[in-house]
Amino acid sequence: MIQSPCVAKCGVNEDDICMGCYRNIDEIVGWSKADNAFKAEVWKQIPARKAALGKGENSQKISRDKWQEVEARLESDTAEA
């Protein structure tokens, strides 16, 4: 099992990237259902994202509505595949 990169400093920038763990909102919402290959790929991308974004601001928390919107979209995408 691959652990989440979450560091409990959640908040997304204007591009929906969490400035705590450097995952995008789709990766955050879908993490618990993702397979290990997907999780490993996300972990490989984190250092480059962190380097590119630096110490950006957590401009907004992920709202419950936003979370549910992404969750529904991901479930729909999975059902269609």
C-alpha cells in the first residue's frame, strides 16, 4: 500500500494544486480508490511540482461542494471506461 503524500496543510492554489502535498484536486479526491501504479506516478511528479511552484499560497480550502463535484466526475469517468 502506497501512503498518501498529505501533510495536513491542505489548501489549493488557483490551479487546484494543494500547496501542502502538491497533488491536484483529482488526485486528492481519487486517492483512496486509485491503484498503486497511479499513486506511484503521482509520487514521482511531486518533486517537480514542488520545485516549479515553490512555497506558494494555499489560497483556498477545498470546499465540500468542490470535493463532491470532482468525486462525481471521477466516478462518472470510471463508469464510462
